[in-house]
Amino acid sequence: MNWTPPSGPQRYLLSVLTVGTAVLLSWPLHPLQDISMPLLVLAVLVSAWYGGAGPAFLSAVLAVLAADYFFIEPVYSIDLNLAFLERSLTFALILAVVIWFANVRKAAERKLMLQTALLREQTRVLEEARRELKRTDRLKDEFLAVLSHELRNPLGAIRNGLFLLGDPRIEDRRHIHEMMERQLRQLLRLIEDLLDVSRITSGKVVLSSEPVELETMVHDAVDMSRASIDSMGHRLEIHLPRRPVVIRGDRVRLAQVLSNILNNAAKFTPRGGRIALDAAIDHGSIVIRVRDNGIGIAPEMVERIFEMFTQADRSASRQHGGLGIGLSLVRGLVEAHGGSVHAFSEGPGSGSEIVVRLPAEEAAAAVPA
């Protein structure tokens, strides 16, 4: 355990106690001046080392007076003569040297403490980075496993379809062609999602800039997500501002943002659930909220569901298909439009809410919802 130096009035009390102790120890030896004087010098050294300049000065004055009063003839008196001046100068020189050494030591201690704190902070940051890298590596491995599964399914179906088409006994080939087209579209959608993630990550996503009406964007997104919503028997409620709202951006990409959110809500909401899409103007921005009464999000996952390779519930994702990168695409596309996206949930079983905020056109921003 490190000893803590005294502070405040205790430093000066230490000076008095050290000089007093030196006097008591020197008292039996007062005929031997060569023995008593070094003890008083030691008292000054201790006061300077642990107390600093002020206590050192006090102990030096007390040591000079005590030496002259108790140990130098005539004792019990103080003679202000040349010898007294010499002793005072000797103590002053000792005091100056000790204070200099004390300051050097304290500066070295402060530097050492600063370097130690910096090293501890760097160690903490490196440890957090190591844990995050390990977590990301694990999620990447899980993602690759899901990807291989999702790619194998349509490829296997297409391979079986090709085998059946080569069988002359098969008469109804239209059904096989339709199945293969569905699987091919699924395969192309997976590849397009992967390409979108790569474009966004590398900053190469290209967006067109044009006025897009909110109602048109929402209808496009609903049309893209209708199959997922209807297949689960969900009820979709849409509430938009009464007057037209215009957003400047890429119509296709903005519709893709809402479609991914709606598909995610449909995927993680039990059959026959409720999904609500509300939009309103708020301080020059259009705020779109998509709420569901689904499985909800665990508190530790609320801030992570927009990260790459992250899925809140992998069992549900595997059940309904997909790579689990839809929300990662959402964040990338929304931020590319100058907006933001956040998730909210009270926990598992409490549903969830995704809030997208996008800049609205100035003319539309002044129109109340």
C-alpha cells in the first residue's frame, strides 16, 4: 500500500513534530554538538521531503532557534551573532537543495502517475477493441453460415428443377419454370442485398436526387412488402399527414428503406399481428414511425440491430429466411440521405418501434401534419 503524504495544516504540524523529536533525541547528547546538529538537519530534510517548501522553511527556522537555545553555549538563550548567521545560512542551503530534490521527485511521480493512467486507459481501450473484434468475428461466422444456407436453398431448388426438366416423363413444365423463376428472384435479391451493403460500406452507393412525395414512397414500400405482410396475416395501418409532404432523395432507395423495415416487422411479429406506419412533420423533418406488437428487442440489442452481421432473433430469421442485413441497409441508406434511424423497445414480447427521420423540403416543412 502506498503511503499518502499529509496535506493542509498536517504538513506544518509534521514540521513541529519532527523538530521536537530531534530536540528530544538530541537532549541527552547536548554536550556532543556534532551528534545533536545532524538530527536537527534530518528533521529539516524530513519536513522538506514530505511537507514541501512551507513546512521545510518552518522546520528550518525552528531547528536554528532550537539549536541555538538548547545546545549552543550559552544554553537557554539566543545570541544573534555571526555564528547564528552561519548556522542560518547552512540550514538555508540545505533547505534549498532538499526542496529542489523534492520538487524533482514530485514531478517524476506526477509524470509516472500520468503515464500509468494513460497506460491503463490504453489497456482498457485495447481490451474493449479485442472483445468487440471477437464478437464481430463470431457474428461474421454466423452470418456466413446463414448466407451459405440461404444461397444453397434456391440453388438446390434450381438444380432439382433442371433435373426434372430433363425428364421426358414430366408433362407440366410450367409449374417447374415458375418455381425456378421464384428461386432465381430470391437468389438475385440476396445478391443485390450483399452488393448494396458493399456499396454503402465502401461509400460507393449512388443516389439520385429528386422530389419524392411521402405518400408515393409509402405506397411503393407497401407494395414491395405486401407479400410478406399478407402471408403472415398481419393488419397494416397507415397514417400520413393530410397535406402532401415532399422529400428530396432517391425514390427507389427510400422505398427500399421502408420496405426493409416493414418486412422486418412482419418477420418478427407472430401471425395475425398489427403493424402501424405513422408519419408527421417535426421541425423541418419528416418522422416516420413503424410500430409492431411482435417479439420485441432485448435491451442490449436495441443499439446493435443496425450493425452489420447482427440479428436480434436468429431462430426467427432462419424460419422466415433472409440474411439479417436489412436494417444495416436501412441505416446506411437513411444516413446517405442526411437522416437518422433509431430503434425502441421495452423488451422481449413488448413489440418494437423503428423511427426514421429524414429532411423534408422547405415548402413542405412549414405545413402542419
